[in-house]
Amino acid sequence: MEGGSGRSHGHTRLIARLLLGLLAFCGVMAAADVADAQDDVSIQVQVKDQQRDANGKADNQPLPGVSVTVLDGSGTEIATVATDEKGIALVPVPGRADYTVRLDEGTLPEGKALTADTPAEQQILKDQFITSKKIVNYFTGTSQRIASSTVDKWAQRFADGVRLGAIIAMCSVGLSLIFGTTGLTNFAHGEMVTFGAMVAWTLNQHGMHILLAAPLAVVAGGLLGYALDRWGFAKLRKRGVGLISQLVITVGLSIMLKNFFLFRFGGRDKPYFNYTNQVGKDLGLVTLTPRDMITTALSLIVLVSVALSLQYTRLGKATRAVSDNVDLASATGIDTSKVIRTIWVAAGCLAALGGIFRGLDEQVAWDMGTSLLFLMFAGITLGGLGSAYGALVGGFVIGLMVEMSTLFGVPTELKTVPALIVLILVLLVRPQGILGRAQRVG
């Protein structure tokens, strides 16, 4: 017994050290961002000729040898560079400031002229430097904007909805399982999503490829989930603190983490350095970038794996037993504390992965988890509170509803409103959700 207890304490100390080391590393890296903000700033000019192949697909061709001049805010020339064989000219600049980019139209190939959307002289403002490299595009040829049929619009919105729904479902599973096993409504779950995205962004910012940064960020998310339960909510449960009090604590934790993210990360959205500028590929009626296709496929694989694990593995069966009845599961010999802690770790990993995929889909922001939180609540309420399978179904439905609502005249800025209306209606009409079970009260 003493040996087992010693090993347990040793594992706890190891995990605590790893978590503290990770948090310290993230703090140092975030602080270093301020010092590195002005280093290696550049303007990348891309000149392409807009064309379409025999099948009508976009086929932009680079234009080499085109002269481009960059001027500073006072009109002083910084450099004049010609585009290379890829149609790209990279101009290093002193720092993030106001600049003017001027293309010499006389150096364009014979018969080529700039489109009206990209005039020869373009202004760049200091605030437009989201990263250290600002990309400026010039196009010749005919516009590639073509009218989309109704079928194409529905197909594209459906594909976008599946992509968003997969991310919502992945983030929602952990939130739903935590509620199902402990009864806790975790309002800080959105910040667990943001945490994963920001750890990956910090590592990526300092030279680590996103393919390596993402797994480390997922591990960091799992450690965060472990820490929240091990040194937080497990102790509260042991002391008999009520669920309402725990809910208030999660709200306070959410506010604290959001302000920390805002302080360290800043208010602007920032992309990852890898896989940001990709051209969409036509797949039948829809257009998707390779990044979108890969993240959607990985999301579906993860969700199917979670569903199969819950259904067939010993831990999954124990999780479902604890979700159904904690006391009965404990009476049958299941270590409920261990199961709950494992759920917190899994929830942290899934939330972090969802945050990374969301950051690749759009950009990383200090409040990205908050913007998804109520969509997650809508998904798990629609699917059934405490049901992992319900979270999967509800997340997909909410994702489709959000993206396809614009087809019915809902402004893009308000496309999440229908999902919140569904949340209210489900609570009024069928509180147990699609896959939830009605329970007698009193």
C-alpha cells in the first residue's frame, strides 16, 4: 500500500511539474512576442494572371519580372524588386508602419493589364500587419467571380456546416461528459478551447511547425483538464461544495482566463504560420482548401473513435455507468474519481484539438472559445444533457444550422442567433433533448 501510494504521489508531482513548466514556457514565449514584434517584418507582393482552364476551374498563373516599389509613410523609396518565377517579390521593411506599394504597369507582359480590384498603387496601414509578413496581391486578366446556382450555394453551405459542426461536436463531448458525470456546468470550457489554440500558436510563432505544435498543445490541454480536476473541482466535490457554487467558480475562472489571454495575446486575430494561404479546390459542387478537407476528416475520425471507445472499451462503459448513476456505479466497484478525472483529461484534449482546428479554419483569437461556448451548449442541449452521443448529434445539427441560416436571409453577423433560438425552444418543449431521457422530478 505504501509503495502504491508513493508511486501515486510521484506521478502527481511529475504531472504538476510538467504543467507548471508548460505554463512558464507559454508565459516566457508570450512575453518574448513583444520583443520580437518588430523583427523580420516584410511585405510580400504576389502578381498573378487570372485564368480558367477548359473545365472552367480557376487556374491562376504567376507573372515573373514585374517591378514593384515599396515606399514608406513619407514617400521615401525603401526598395524596388522584380517578381520571381513564382510571381512573388519579398521586400524587407524596417517595422510595422504605413507603407505604399506601387507596381510598374509598364513591366507587365504584353497584353496584360491590372484588374479594377487591384490598382497599381495600394496603401498598407500599420494595423494591417497581423503577422510579421503582409501579403499584397495584384491580379491581371478577367475576374473569377461567377454567379453560383442555388444548388451550389446549398452544397457549399452544407459543407461549411459539416466542418463547423464537427468542431462544435468535438468540443462539446467533453463538456457534456463532465456534466453527465458530475452535474457541473463548466462555463470555463470555452477557455479550454482557447488554451489549446494559443499553446499551438505560441509554439508555431517560435519556429515549431503546426504539425508538431498541435500534438503538444493537445497534451497541454489534457494537463490543464487534469489540473482543474485534481487541484480544483475534485477537492470541491470532496468538501461537499454545491453545484451552484461550482458553476459560479467556473464563471469566475472563465473571466480570469479570458483577461489573461487578452493581456498576453492581444485583441487582434492572428493566423498560424502554416497552411494559411491556400487555394480552394473544386470538389463537385463545393470548394474546399486542402486544410479544410484534412481538418474535417481528422475531426470525423476523432469523433468516431470517441463514439467507439464509449461503446466498446472498458473505460467507455465505466464512463457511461457513472453518467447514468454515480452511486450505483461506485457500489459496483467502479473507481468513480478515476473515471471523472480521466473525463476531465479527455475533455481538455478534445477542447484543445477543437481550438486548433478552429484556429486553422479561421484565426486564433483571445475569445474564440467564448464565441463557441453557447453553440456548444446549444448542441448538448439539443442532443441531450449529459449524453456524449447527443453532443455529437447536436453539434452537427447546430453547425449546419449556423452556416445554412444565411441562405434564409439571416445576416452573416447574426447567423448564430437561430442556434440560440433552438436552445431556448428545446428547453421549453423537450428539455431532455433528442437522445436524452425524461426524468421525473419530485
